[in-house]
Amino acid sequence: MTAAPDLRIANLGVGYGKRQIIAGLSLPPIAAGQITALVGPNGAGKTTLLRALAGLVPAGGTARLGAEDVLAMDAVERSRLMAFMPQFVPQRLALTVLESVISALRASPAQSADPSPAGYRDAALAALQRLGIVELAMQPFDQLSGGQRQLASLAQALVRAPKLLLLDEPTSALDLRHQLQVMQIVREAAAAGTIVIAVLHDLQAAARWSDQIVVLRGGALYSAGAPAVTVSAQMLRDVYGVNATVETTKLGDIHICAEQLIQ
């Protein structure tokens, strides 16, 4: 079996008008089957990077998945390859939750999906069941809470079985139980061969769930590597401007205790 290709981002540049957010960004290969967490302070370029990969903002450079340059793809090609879950899911959507998931699948049908109305419905219901929100299937999307919208949005992404899954703060509106559930499901998607790139502000969650952490500062790469290497007291001083203690527990989890701001 041929190994799934890495995503290779080189010399990426993104700006809004005259304001350059990311300039000349190159990252280590992002492997299929792994979760890569993007971390860094507000304004570091994390969401902008995801939006560039999703084709929502113009970008220079390359982002190659095998022989294909993601940045050069049109909207149809991108929709068959990737799914993007924004942090803030629009509330105004005149569909039920089930209809919204079916619509996402119809727009970019997964290769394994049964291309029939019954097949789409079954796949959509399975996605909702997987996330524990099948009881919301007939609920109008615009009547959902913020956390429910986030779960429904993830169902829209997962039902498409994308090769590249882009997640912007996927647990920001969720309670503790659903945070754990979502990250377990994202881990399963990665284990099935999906390239997962997730923006996470919770550094301990990033360290727990990711295989690789990419630290951005001012639109540039500060460091990248395994959580045990990238999450350090030095990084927290340099990137976040805080003095902190970083400890590894007996179970291998990373614990961060922020002590004071650096003036």
C-alpha cells in the first residue's frame, strides 16, 4: 500500500490589503495519520494559515500534497480534498442539522458514500450519532447553542471523509465531556489516514492530543516538533511573555503552571 503523502508548506505569504500577516513561512512536513497543533499568541497567524489552505484568503508560496499544490486548486478541487471547520460557526442557516450535514456531503461526496438520497441520509445520521448529537437532527440550525453549532459543524466536516481536515479551535465552545469526545474523534480521523491541522489555544490540550506542535510568533515559525520538545519554559517566555513551569507527569502528560507576566 502506498503511503499517504505529506503536506509540505513552503514560502507561504498571506496578507490582508497592505498588512502582511504571514511572510515566507515554511514548515516541516505535516504527515498523514497525525494531528498537528498550531499554537501561538493572538495575532500570530494561526487562523490565517488555515484560511489560506482552505482557499478563503489569497496566498503566495506552495502547499503541496504529493504532486498537487493546494494553493493552486479551484474551489471544487479543494472541496473534494479538504474540510475546514471555523471557530465561529454562522448561526443563520435555514436548514435542520440533518439537512446541513447532508448538504455538506452533497457538496463534496466522500468516495465511500452511497450516492443516493438514502445513502446521504444514513451517512449524515451516522456522523451525528458519532458525535452524540443525533437527537438534534431535526432541530433548526439557527436555534442551536454555540457548542451545538460547533458539534454540527464538525459533523459536516467529518461526513465528507477529507484527506485534509482543518480545525480552528474545535473545542472552544464545548463543555469538558464534549471536548474529550471531539478530540478522541479527531484522533480517530487522524489514525484513519487524515492529515489533521488544528488551532488550539489550550497548550496542555495541544500537548496531550497532537503528534506535532507548530509554534507561530508574529506570522513566522518559532519552533516545530514533538510536544515534549516544543512546550518549554523558554518557549513560553519568548512567545507568550510569561514565566512558567513545565512539568511532565508520570503518565507522560505535560503540565504548565503560568507564574507571572514578563514586563
